[in-house]
Amino acid sequence: MPDEQEKIDLKNLTQEQLIAFVESLGQPAFRGRQLLAWIYRPGRPEFSAMTDLAKEFRAVLEERAVISQLTDPVIQVSRDGSVKFGFPLADGHMIESVLIPEEDRNTLCVSSQVGCAMGCRFCLTGAMGFARNLETAEIVNQVCAVRDWMQAHDRGRLTNLVFMGMGEPLANLANLLDALSILTEQRGLDFASRRITVSTCGLVPQMLELGSRTSVNLAVSLHATDDATRSRIMPVNDRWPLAELMAACRAFPRKRRQRIMFEYTLLRGINDSDSDALRLATLLEQVPCKINLLSMNETGSGEFTSPGRDRVLRFQEILRSRGYTVFIRQSRGDDISAACGQLAGRETEKGGKAATARGAAQRSTRMPRSSRAVR
């Protein structure tokens, strides 16, 4: 019998890969589709419960395969209702996912790597360094685990996914694409593509491949309007400067009415002036888009600070006057260090290093309709 480590984790396989796997075992293709539906049912799937599969085939699956899960998370609940899950991995690392409940949706911020190699200077995640990519199963299991937790605690259903957690999703593109296939497959986790957003700091070739192979939403972490400033705070700009990034955004395949979301964190005295707002308006011309403004969450380093509320509103006003849809993202989960840019590797009571989330606990939050400067 194969060692447990040699068994195939079925949650690493897309539907097509599952079909190929069962065919290699002498089974017809439809068995792979049946198997996919069983794997992603809520709770802990067991081969013995898959009663529409032949008993002999179930015995072969027990010998050749496993169905992994993320278990025993460290859970913290914010005063604003956000819930942070720290999931220990088999190799001792830990990743984090953040559930962000709102009136009309429940959004999960998903991690794609252990650590991050991008090194954005205003984010403590970048200071962690990079450990490894997450496997496909480790990505989808975050969603499975939080879905099951919500069901057990009568929290409704998970409606939206944002890949704004730990790591750069497009630096783990192969596993991300397989995870997206499982997440959107009806027999899998059955999310609509329009309810999934993938964020990137600007890996141009991978952006275009993502657009050619999926129809999920794209968010681009921009954060500056000139190459000197962006390279200072985001080293990725040295490889793919703004001209190349914006060309890729213009070429990104989109569905009708689909727009790119640009994320822009305001740093006092660095990228928050009226001139920056005007340059941003010019930079985004000819790109169907929306803009998320983020006031930086303090990280304690002192190198970067947040502008005041009036400066954020002024920045938004300039962009709105140029015809852009502009949101101000309200911080969520800052009391449990789950807000954007605040999280960093740390030891937890479960052992191992805690993960971080670049965009973990911030979403566009509706402001009062009477405040037209905000929405």
C-alpha cells in the first residue's frame, strides 16, 4: 500500500485531472465527475460514504488517494464582525484567511502563498519574505473550511472571494488557475466568476494569461502615478514599469461592462497630493475601471503614515470630477491585526508562523448616501 505522502490529494485535481486519474484506474470518465461532486460537499468527505461508486472502486481510492482538509484553525473575531482564521499547514507554516461579513454579502479573503516575495515597502507582509507557493488544495481548502464554519455557526453562506491575502496570486499562477477551475465548477464549489476577484501588484505576462483563461475580476495594486515613486515603494515596478502595466490593463480581456479595480493606498506626502490625483486620472484614461482608495493602516514602522480624512476626500473629489467611480475602503479587523498591511509573520499558540494578508480585511463599504463626496 502506498505511503500516505505518496497518495494523491484529490483536492489538487481539477475536474479534467480527476477524469484522467479515474481513467488511469480503469474507470469511465463520468466517475471523475461523480467524485468531484462528493469531494466538495460540506463536512468531511469519506470514500466509504460515496455509495454511488462501486465498493471495489472505493477500496482502490482508499489505497491510492486522500481528501485533504484544513483543520484546527486559530480563530479571532473582530469587534466589527470580521473573522480571521489561522490555518496550520502540514509543514508547520500557517496561512490566514479573513471573513468579512456585510449586509448583502460574505466575502472571504484568500491566501495564495506562504509569505510574499514582492517586497512592497509600506506593507509588513512584504517584510516577511517568501517561503513557498500554496498547493491548489491549500487554496481551495481555505474556502471549504470557512464555508463549513459558517454553516456550523449559522453565519449564512459565503458569497464572494477575493485573492488579496498572503502572497502575490499571479506568482503562483498554475495552482491559482486550477483552484479557480474548482471554485467555479458547478460540481465543485460553484462560485460565479463575477464573484471572484484576483489582485496583483502588476505581473504583466501573468495578468494577460489570467484574462485569457478565466473571466474573474482583476484588481491591480497601483499606489503611485510615476515610475520613480512606484519603484521606491513597489520593487515590482522596476521589472514592469507603469507604461507596460497600463498597456496590459488596456489589453486585458474583459466581459461586457466588466471593469478593472485599481487599488491606491494613500501615503502622506508621498502619493497623496492633488497633482498625484490628476496624474492618476490621466494614467487611467482608456481603461474601464473603478478605483479603491485606501488610507494606510499604521504598521508601527514610522516610515509611512496615513493622510488625514480630508486629504482622502479631496483626492476622491478630484477623481470623481474626472468621471471616475471612486470608493473609499473602510478598515475592517484592525483590532485583530487583520486590516490591510498590518499583518506580519508571528508565532501563534498553534506553533509555526502566522500568515499575512495584503488586503485581508478591507472592502468597499457603502457610506451614507447623503455624503456624495464619499461614494
